[in-house]
Amino acid sequence: MIQTALNVTGIDHLVLYTSDLVRARRFYTGLLGMEVAHENERQCFLHCGNGQQIALFDAKASGVEFRPNSEMNHVAMRLEAGQYEGVKARLEAEGIAVSGRTGDPHCMYFRDPDGHRLQLLTPAEWQGH
């Protein structure tokens, strides 16, 4: 094993640029149940479990050209409760298209209002059942 002076123990936060901060905040808090950690007119940090956060940054206020999903492939999030069919139905009831992955019938990908690709994992998936 490589010896280092640093030891990362987890992810503090992940930043997503948004074209509409109010809309993005509503999506992440209203649909995905995240709670606001702190915010201002340019950014909103959201608790997403285990001390980790997703930060929404207003692209225009940050002086950044908005290009959805250009910085990453996707964000995978663990759900506290729920089963695949019920969670998928809830997303689809909101008009959200859900896609899967070849060979994985319970993979659940979808996009936020700005086009960032997200994945939800039900407890059966992330607990390895």
C-alpha cells in the first residue's frame, strides 16, 4: 500500500451548476427530500446523508457557461427506504423519464431539470440484498 500523509475519509460535497437555482432547489428538496444546509443568492448546499452534501451553484451568477452534465457522468444517491417499482412510479408520476442499464433490471437513471444524470439506489441495492 502507498504511504501518504493524507487520508480522505469521504465526500464533503459535490457541485452541480444550474441554470435556475430556485427550480433546482425545489427539485432536490421537494422530490428527493434533501434539506438545505445553507444557502445564499448564488448557491444552495443540501444535506444528502452521512454528512455529505450536494451544492447547487447558479451558473450565471458564478460566471460559468452552463453546460449540463459536462463535468461528470452521474451522481448516485442512496434512498433511506423504498422499493424499485414504487420509486420508479413516483418519478414517472412527476413526468420524469427513467432509464436503466443493460443487465441490471433495477438500475434507475433519470435527469434533474438541468439535465444532470442522477441515479437512485433503493436499500435492497446499496445494502447488497
